[in-house]
Amino acid sequence: MTEPLLPVGTAYKNVVGQRIDPNLCQRWIRDGVSNVKLKTVKVGGRRMCSESDIQRFIEECTAASDRQEIAVRTNRQRQANVSRADRDLKRFGI
């Protein structure tokens, strides 16, 4: 048996427990988050999905954001980069 299709906002509320802005739902469908799009079907002019589609979208977005590493430089690294740039500029006569 397949899961029932629900309006995206309703499915989200059932999974997460709070309402969501309809514009945000549209962006998730159209643009996605971290190259992950919410999979929906169009039924009678409305976008619908199942609760498991919402759960899968949340899990894939979380996994995608966890893979993105944020480069953090310490003050020592930053100063070393500045010193290196200064040496290069002097070497080129700038």
C-alpha cells in the first residue's frame, strides 16, 4: 500500500509539527536546498507529496549540508597569508 498524497504544507506539518510558509515550499520544489529538491507530484493543479517524501528531503538536505566543510582560518594562518602576500608583492616590485 502506498502512502496517501497530501498538500506539501500539510505533509510538512505532520512530520515536523509546525506550519511552513507556502513560498518556502515552492522554493524547495523549484530550486531545492544544497542541490536537493523536494519531490512532488501535481494533482489537480496542486503540488502533493507524502510524509516520507518530506522526511527523505530533510534527511538528504542534512546529509548534503554535513558534507560541506566550512574553511576556518585561525589568526595565525591569516597573518601567515598576509605576510606571504607582502613578500610576493615586494618580490614583484609592487
